[in-house]
Amino acid sequence: MAELKYEIKEHIAVLGESSRGWTKELNKVSWNDYPPKYDIREWSPDHTRMGKGVTLSDEEFENLRRVVLGEEPVDLGGDDVDESQII
């Protein structure tokens, strides 16, 4: 398996802390030298280990922010979805 390369470019916020001392954080992270994306995941205290998380582009993060605030998300122009197929 190839080595995963990451660099936390901007620490934005600690969202919570577990009893083990790990923190759930919102950061901007560059993965494998790609441009940084918003990233939400748990980190060990020294940031050498991480849990599973989610990365969001700037546009996806803006839509998340809008939804949390009760606003309508912006259409990102992805593939059209047949809403009758959504369970």
C-alpha cells in the first residue's frame, strides 16, 4: 500500500474531544500534495494518527454551511439525479 501523505495547512476548530484524548477537528488538509480541502476527522493528540473522516471541496463546504444555517444549498452542477430512484 502506498504511503499516505498529508499536511494540515490550516487548523480551523476543535469540534469535540474523546475520553482517549483524541480530538474531532475541522482543518484544511492537503492530501498527497493536492490542493487543501476541508476535512473533518478525529486526530490523536500528536496528529500522527487519524480516524476515518470526510473531505469537502470549498463548494461542498459552503453547501454544508448553508444547510446548517437553514439556507438552500447551491446546485453544484453534478450529474442529474432521477429523484424517483431515491429511497
